[in-house]
Amino acid sequence: MRAAELIAERRGALRDAAPARVTPAHQVWLEAPLAPAQAMLDRLHAEGGLPPGLRAEVRHLLLRAAARALERHPWFNDFLLLSGGVQHNELVSVRVSLDAEGRPGHCSVPDPGRRPLVEVLAEAAAREVEEGVEAVRRAVKLARVRRSRPVFSRLVSEGVLEPLHWLRDRLPALERRLRRDVRRHGSLGLLDVGPLGATGVAGVLLACHSALLLLAAPRPGREAGPRLPVGLAFDARLFEAHEAVAFLREVTELLAEPEARLA
Amino acid sequence: MDLVERVRARAELLRGARGRAAPTASLQILVRAGAWSDPSAGERLARLCLAAAEALGADPLFAARRTARLRVQAPAEPVLWVGPDGGRTWLRLGRAELGAGCQALAARLSAGDPRAEATAPAGLEILDLSTLGALEWRGALLGGAQGRLCLLAARPAPSGAQEAFGLALDFDAAWCEAGRAARFLAAVATALGAERVGCGPRS
């Protein structure tokens, strides 16, 4: 892809996806021991609990831990609406951010807290593969649609279409759709930058999340074996720092004892 | 407070003027405890407050508050907003409280005092996340604040056996460059009598 095409595509994506204002996000990091989680996954693979060809990773186990932690801290499933209101989400469903050949995407794993663990791990691993392929397909389709944009721009400049009226008329529908999407998919997200070798990530929250769990590459720890940095980026208007740390502590404690608390 | 009440209270809060964030940058250093090392978390935080107040004497910008895009209001005297235990409660410390001494301040911080939401005076925010085990922090400044100092949990220093604490400073990048923030952090560490052992969590 040529640079000009790439820039045009990115600009289009930003226009569609960027929120009106940047979310004021705080970010806090703790560390969890990696060995217990890895040992549990190795055991599950050795027992053949997962379908052949699927490989469960620590981030899939983190889905379970996040869902269990949400039972005690349910407000991290809340979602800030465009109108300024807060939508509470009863269903727990964690979104995993995907990087499909450089194109952003996500997959959702519904109810990872209560279902059998093997089922959750298998679904998470399978969905990542499926949604990665789908994300590429969607991106190609979007690029094709964007090529027709100049026609609409000309109609706007000639006064045939009025974009502000279009937005005003459609904003309630957009919010309704967002609300429905949040009810269906949940609002807690998970971003794992460990496979890319990153030891941390800094930035803002995505438009669709009130809180985003972050996972980085393991670091050498004070005890034997590496430690897994687990972070939480959260909307500073919705949550306080001590609430975020309490939620994150719960997640790291669950990851430290996976056999007893996550199985 | 049950969940429904909590969500409703949050929605009410968001309708207020708290939402707009400053362009915030963060800087984090590790300081080896040294003379600052103390078994009591309250006393450690009290000493940090006194050190921050001393550093504010040299550079009061971090205690200022932005009242408009191009206007910053400096406080008449050093004022700190301290949130022990992760900011569950907030305490205002003025000249009188800071002058009372370390022991009295530690006792006051342990007692706690809910922050009054209605008032938003200028001041440096000091957030203690060390007792909760947080290792890294990056915050956004809201309500025109110019600085927030965050005390993080102890971790092994890269160059020695003695544990080192993390100190993170969130600052308004529109008004303060990174060098100035670094100098302020260095001044806090010097006032604490602590030794800087690195910049960032893994240097």
C-alpha cells in the first residue's frame, strides 16, 4: 500500500472512530507471578483439554480473572455514554483487542466468569483467529467504501446534503446502537502488548471502553521466575485510583492462584 | 452505597466541570529510601508532604491551578491536597498543618478527612498508592491542576539490594517542560534525604 493511500485510510478511520474529546485516563500497574498461570496452562495442554491446533495464552486466563474480579467490582463494567450518562452493564463480556496484520480489531468472549474454564479458553483462542481474519476483511471493505467519499463531499459543497443535520438526526440512533452494543459485549477491554515485546504501554482509552486491562511482556522479578506486569487504564471521571488498584490487586491475586480460584 | 446510587452519583459528578483534562505528561523516578526509610507508612507520607512543600518553595508552579487556557493562578502559600490510602479520603494541608511537625502531620494523615468536593483551591495533589502495592502510575490532571505527585510501592533497586520507592509526577505539559518536572522531582528527593537510583520503573 502506498503512503498516500495509507494516510487517507487512517484519516478516514480516525474520523469515524475518534471520540469528540480525549478521555482523561489514569493508568496503574501491578505485577503478578507468571509461573502459576503458565503451569496451569501447560497442564491443560498436556491433558489435551483444548481442541487441537488451539493454544491458550495467559491473556485468555486473564479474561477469567477479570470476569471474577468484576463480580466484586462491578462498576468497571460501566460505560460512559455520549450524553454524559453512565450505562451499567449486567452481563460480563470482555473484549480482546486484536492486531490483525496491522489493522485494529477486537473479539468478545461472553460470560468468561461462570462457564467451564476450558470452554472459555478454547473460545477465546478460536475467536482471536476468526476475528483476526474478519478484521482484515472488514478493513478492505471499508477502504472500498471510502473511495466513494468524494461524491458525498461534492454533494455537501453544493448544498444538496447538510452534514450537521445528518449528524443531529442520527446521534440518538448512534447512542442507542452503542448502548445495545455495550449490553451485548460489555465494556471492559483487554490489550496485550506482550507478544510484541513491549514492557508497557501508555496512551488513552479507546472510545468504547471505560476501563482497559493492559498486559505487557514479563520482566525479571525479585522471586524466582519472571513477573507479569498487569495494568489498568481507566476513565478518571468514572473511577478513583484506589478503586482501580483494588480491582487490579484482585486480578493479580487470582492469577497468582489459578488452580484454586480460576478453575 | 449500592451500585445504582453509585452510578447515579457518578453521572451527576460528570455533569459538573470535572471532565476536561489538561495535556498531562508523567515522569517517574526511583528513590532509595535512605534517611527517609521508616516503618510507618503514615510518617513516610508525612515526610514526603514536607519535602514537597519545601520543593514548592523553589518552584511553586506545581501548586498552581489553571483558571483559563492562558491563565494560571498561583497560591499565596504552599497548599497540598493529600490522599492517603489511594485517595479514598483527601486532606488539605496549608502552612499551619505543614508547620506542626512530622509526627503531628502523620497522625493527621492517619485520621483521614473526606475531601470537600465544592471547594477547588490551588494546590499540589499527593496521592499515596504505596500501601496498595501499585508499581507504576500515569495520571491525567483534571480541574486545572498543574501537578500530582504519586508515591508508589517499594521495589528492588536495579543497582542494589535495598528497596527503592517509585515517585511519579503528573504535570501539565502545556505549562511545564519535562526538565522542570525532573528538577522538581530531584528537589523532592533531595529534601527527603533519599538517593535517586534511576528514572522510570526499569532503568
